[in-house]
Amino acid sequence: MASAKKSTTLGSPPLVATLFGFNKFLTKQNVMIKFKSVEKGQPGVPGGGDTKFYASIVRNEKVDLRTLVEEIAQSNTLNTADVFAVLESFLQMCTRYLSKGSPIDMGQLGTFSPSIHSLAEDVANDVDQNSIKRFKVNFRPSSLLQERLGMVKFKKVSGDIVEVEVES
């Protein structure tokens, strides 16, 4: 009797996590997201209508550039000046390409895309640069990054504060 071969595709979470070290990262780091329940009224209803409760992240302290740069430098052979230089160049290149309307595909990280918000006009010829009210940049994470972030699980700890737990 022939034994069946077990095939694993690159896209499967355990293999991708192993190849890119995600399991190691997620299990060694303090990976925990807290959220609380927040009462909100119904959008568009005068007086708020019936209120409902929604999950809302309790944000930790913001990570500043210096901290991020120092951690990147410690995790490889670059020094902090090199990391700052690369990030400054990255900012300049992003500004250049996004201001030309070009999306920036960052591979396994995701894609930065320029976007505009405008007023609605009744006639196509009325749409001009004055119709544009806001320029912004959208970020769409790659499937790999989404897969990595999809490895977290939720666990209620007390009251309306819940922690995210990583599945080992």
C-alpha cells in the first residue's frame, strides 16, 4: 500500500509562519491587544436612536521613530544612522511617486496607494480641481501580513476589557 504524500503549499499559514519566522516572533514578543466595549448611537438617526455596544481598541503608547529605528538596528548589522538614512530616503521616494499618482507595491509588506475625495457634481464638465477636497494615502496590507496578523486570537479577561492571545 502506497503512502499518501502530505503536500503543504507556501500559502498555508503554518508553513509561511515558519519560513518567515512569524511563529517565533509572535510567541517571543508580548503580543496582546486590549479592547473595550463602547456604546454608540445609530449613525444618521436624530438623537442617536437605539444605542449598541461595539469593540474599540485600547491603544498602547505610540511607538516613536527613534524606538523603531533602534530596534531595527539591533536586529541586524545596520547602525541607527543607516536605518534613519534608509527611512528618510523611503519617505522622499514615497512622496515622489505618490504625488504622481503611482501606487507603491512594497511586496510582503503591502501597497501604498494615493486616493482623493471629491464633491459630487451634476455634470462631468463641472468636476475640476476645486471639486477635490482631500488627498490621502491608503495602505493595503499584503496577504502575507494579513496572514501574520490573522494568527492572533481573542480571549476575554474581565469586564469589558479583552486581550488578544496568539495561537501557538
